[in-house]
Amino acid sequence: MRARRRLGIAAVSAIAAIACGSAPVATPEARPASPAATAPDASAPTPAPPDAAPPALDPPPPPPSTAIAAEVAAARLLGTAAVPAACATDPSPIACMLDQAFAADPRAAALARALYTETGDVAGPGDAEIMDGGYRGRIQLVPALPIRGDRQHLAWVLAAARDFDGFFAGIDAALPAVTTARRYRWRDLDVRFIRSVGKHTPSAFALPWTFSYNVQGSLLTSEAAVRETLFHEIFHMNDAAHGAWSGAALRADYDAIVQRCGTTRAAIPCLTPYAPGFTKVRGGTYYAFQPNNGDPVHEFAAELALRYYVEQRQMLHAGKLARPAFKCGPPENARAWTALVDEFFGGRDLVPPCP
Ligand SMILES: [Zn+2]
């Protein structure tokens, strides 16, 4: 969530948190067979050419595109199996279909088009479904195109997507000597807007290269909160694409912390040094340690990634951190931080070494 740093603990604890663990983000076998979902990410090893191969005469093939296919966008935006004839010959069929889908609100259409042309993200309505929200219970979700009264949400998503581009470019500019590949994707996403009926959770949840955004979500009330919620969700997608990395890499320390502290509300003081985020579940504990929320180590990892985003962003914008660096806490924190930074972000860390 994020971005409740100015609120006190009592206020924070009243905020229900993101439903992520209840979404099948960590089950790659559940991915739909869409190009957006199956596009290999940068973590896929490139097979080495055999030694005996003659020198290549042709240029190497371009990297696989992660862009969303026009047919996928047609189904999402217009409910049609094929791209409509009016858009099929357009230089940008998806932009054309966005114009059609958002025709009732030209200002929203302009936002959706900007989001697509700048980042490859395709915004549209999500699916009607009954979701098992874990500790939140069952939740009815209905499609919600972000127009008119909901247009602000689309504007916040666009602002977040632009921020992420600037964020990674800023880190690269600040660390020009680091050439290690960053194995992290934040563009070319399917953005599905939904509305929860009678509830304000989940605020968002992740599927492979897809995030669902609840226009009724209790967390999604400002540009900063949307930015941070999206970063958390996009990390889930990357974690899943890395073979549910956090389940293996972070679990030993995570389980030991939970064993030592527990996960009740009374455990909050014990958990505080290890909590990468500040979001708490109402009546529960830190979101990173909340039980009955899918595999909680994935939530810990997403909160850790969010902490990476928050701290790097503060270093970029202010040149210093607003609170002590997470990695400079207990040894478990340093281990988790280094593992995450190396796995996803090419080792790039603007936070100074610990004293
Ligand atoms: Zn999550």
C-alpha cells in the first residue's frame, strides 16, 4: 500500500490490504495462453550456440516481444474474437480499439491511449467473478471501465506507469557502471478494472502480466498509493515469472521469524524490525506476515520489493532516506534485501552501505 507513511499506526491498521495471495499469481501452470502471459521474460536463458556452428551470417533475431496481441486486446476491450475491420488496418489496432472502448468518455480515451502508446499497458474492463479472498471472505467482482467518475483511477495508473519508467531510468543514470541485466518487467501489462460489490477489498490483485484494479479499493485513494500498490502487484508477476522465486529464496528466514514472533496482532512489536512494509490488516498484523492470505512469503517478498522501490525513489529524489534503511536492520533483512536486489534488479542499490 502503501504510502501510508504519514499516517499513524492506528490509522494504518484500519486499512485493509491488497488481496494478492488469493490470486493464482504463483501458479504459472494457470497462465492463460495469451501472448502477454507466455512471453518469456529476461530471465529465460539464451541457449549458447554449438561450438561447431559456422559464423552467423544473419543478424540475431530480435528479442521476443512482450507486447499484448491485438486479438487479446479485442477480446478484453470489445468482447470480439477478432480485431474489428475498422481497426485492423489502423497503424495501431490496439489504440484504435481503445478509442472505441472508451468512446463514451474522450478524456478517458486519451488517457488509455497515452498509457498504451507510452508503456504498452492495455487498460480495459476486468471479468465478472466471485473471488475467494482468503481472510476477506468471498467477494463479488464486476467489470468497471474507468470512465467519467472513475476516470481518475486511470489517470493514476498512467502516472504510476510513467513513474516506473522514470524510476528505472533514473537508477540506470545514477549507476552507469552497473551493466548487469535487470530481470524485471514493468511494461506491456494487461490492466483490468473491476468493482467489488459491497466491499472495498481487494484493492488490486495480480495474474501473470495482468493486474486487476478495484475502483472501490480502500487503498487506491491517491496517486502515491496507486503507484505503490501497483509496484507491489507487478512484483508478484515477476516473482511468478522467476519460478515463484520468493518461495525458495526467502522462506527459511521468513519461517524462522514467524516461528519466533507469531502472526497475531500481539506479535506486531516482535515483527516490526522485520516488516519491510507498514501496511497492516485490520485486526491482524503486518501485511507481510498476515496468515490466511495465500502463501504469505510471497506477500513478504512483494512488500520487500515495494520497500526497494520506496528507498531507491527517495535516494533518487531526495538523496537520503526518510527512515533507516531496511537492509541495515536485523541480519535477516540484509539477506533478503541482497537476494532480491540481485535476482530482480541487477544488483542496483542506491542506498549507501550500512555503517
Ligand atoms: Zn500482494
